[in-house]
Amino acid sequence: MLTRALKQAACGLLFFVSGASVAFASTIGVSPVRVTLSENQKMETITVRNDGTEPVIMQMELVSWSQEEGKDVYIATSEVLANPPIFTVPAGGSQLVRIGLRRAPNTQRELTYRIFMQELPPPLDNEFTGTRMLMRISMPVFFLPEDEAKPVLHWQASRTPQGALKISLTNNGNAHVQIINFKLSLPGSAQPWVTQQSAEYVLPSQSRDWMLPVNVENPIPPMGTTIRLFAQTDAGNFETEVIISP
């Protein structure tokens, strides 16, 4: 069940169908959108709101979160606690959920987990015919190390055999970074040449690539060109120069 659920999108809709094509959807809000724990703060409370007109049943699934070759990997874990694990949020109401950890922090490296909040289908009477959309929400949980936690970013740019530009980021630090967007500027120009929106996380010791396709209106500079890169992240703004390599 867990394995099948984790193959769905990190935040999306699942469909429960019975009969004709009349659709209903619940509206769920969560605050905060991620949890950060430490040795000094081993528990945090999140609020799950239901802005819809029907009660909603939610179930918590807790996983460890790692990355391999730019792909997220989730494994069921008992290290994270969520109380209550299953609950009903009344229409127009809210539910407090406490998030904590069973284990001690890593001395040198941030620990990363995810919470999947899955709406469960309610009991249906015999008169129901329609389609019910079920909400599924994913949120990260970070457990800070005893040492100072920060990302260390190394950017690279290269041309692919097809002529596209590949922007690569390696996080050599001991904490995650979330890339909000980055901009590329050509030599001698203060205006961005390319702006790339992103919401990608790069965990410690991991890498991620962005492919910028060939564009006739904005041709990719030749190899050896130095371009300036400005990135907005959840750890602050970063600015550097990268040389386009083969």
C-alpha cells in the first residue's frame, strides 16, 4: 500500500470513482509547509485546515527521504512520529498534528524525511454516484545536525551533443538547499539571458541537472564562454560565474 502510494505525485489528486461523472473536491490547507527539528526542538505542531463543506479523513505516511542520481527515494520509517496518525478534520475546522523524532540527531549531517498526508475516501451510501477527488500532500521534515548546517553549492555548465545547455548543481554541504529560481547573464550584460523557475530540493552530497533546450531567439553561447549565474534559494541568494565546458 505504501509503495504504491509513494509512486504517485508528491502533491496531487487521487480519484475515487463510483457511477456517473459528477465531481466533488475537498480543500485542505497545511501550515507550516515544512518542519525543521533539532536537538533543542524535537517536536513541532502543524495545522491541517479543511475549508470545504464536508469532513475529511486524513492518514499520515512517514518516510525517510534520500536522492540517487537526481531522483527522490522514499523508504518507510519508524524514526518519525505523527500524532494522531489518522484523523478527521470537520468542515470549516482544523486539526493539530504533532511531528517528532524517535532518534538522536546526526552529529555532522542533516537528516531528511517526508510526510505524505493522504485523504481517505469516506463511507458512501448506496445513492452516491460520481467521482470524488482525493487530496494528497507532501511536506519535508529536516532534522538539523549538531554541527552547523549549511549547503555548499558548486555550479557547472556544459553543452550536450544535441546543442542544449546543461546546468548542473552539486551540494557539497551538510544540509539541503531548495532552488527557487536561477538566472543566467551573458558577459557584459546586466539583463538575464535565461530565467529558470524551480522548486527542486538538492540534498547533501547530491546533484541535480537542468536542461535548457536550443532556442533560436536565445542561442546558447559557444564553449568557453563565461556566464554569470544568480540563484535564489531557501538558504539565501548565490551568485557565481561558470564556464561553458564540453
